[in-house]
Amino acid sequence: MPSMVPPWYHRGIRNDRGMPRTIATNTAVDRDALLDFVRPRHHLILIATRADGTPQASPVTGGVDAQGRIVVSTYPERAKARNLRRNPACSVLVLSDDFGGAWVQVDGEAEVIDLPDALEPLVDYYRAISGEHPDWDEYRAAMVAQGKSLLRITPARWGPVATGGFPARLAAEA
């Protein structure tokens, strides 16, 4: 039976496109650098905890508010909102638009804010992601009609900003 391992995988061989191997990186950042990294990235994976203790992951769109909290719009009946009401501890994996780009995991505590208190924070959420809306009255009315809620995650700890790739020890073998 032929090998299922691609020929470019073997040690000492470049990848399938003949390109040098990409070496994984980990860059420690302070809170300000973390928020600078997160602000332009809106593709997130929010990880909450189910009642049975297992992780519950949700792909979400998020931003950073003026107080440096990660903000996510949701509906109050969604699993993430229910789980975070019960246990506010969560993690957020912040991804680059390019799936192979840099990423960071942020751990923190979430608060779930429902209407009417969520209305102005939802405006801030929109601004953080998309800038100014052409009709804020229309936007507010839509948020009320949809019964939206807002999640605010306060970063408590975070890993380094990382990129994938090979361990540095393999760089010389490329």
C-alpha cells in the first residue's frame, strides 16, 4: 500500500510548494499591545462552560470598547449567553483574517447586558467594528426589535500573540 504521508512532509524537505518552512512565533505583549492587536481583528471564538463543565465554543464577531473590554453582540437565549450568566469565566480566541495569521487567547470574565441597558453599548460595539452607522435611530430600533444583548469580556490574562509553523529547532532542516 502506498504511503499516506506526502513526500514534502519528510524531514529535511521543504513544504509542498518548495517554500522554506514557517517558524512558529510567540510574542509576549502587555495589555496595551494586546488591545492594539485585537482591535482590528473581528473573527473570534468565544469559549464558555456548559452546565456539565464541558467547553462550549461559538464563532462570533467582536470588537474592543473604549474601556478595553472585548464586546460581542448576541441574543439572550443563545447558549453562550446562558452559559456566561451561570459562569462568567471564559476564553476568547482572537484570529487574524488570514487563517494562518497571528492569534491570541484572552481569558477573562464576561458580563451579559440585556436591553434596555445594552442599547448604547451596542452602539459602541457597532462603532468598534464598522465605524459610523448611516442612521443610528434605525440601528437602535433594530436592536430593540431583535431583543439583542451584549457580552463584555474583561481581559484578565492572555497568552502571547502567536503564529503557527514549525518549531524553531527545525529551521535549520528546511
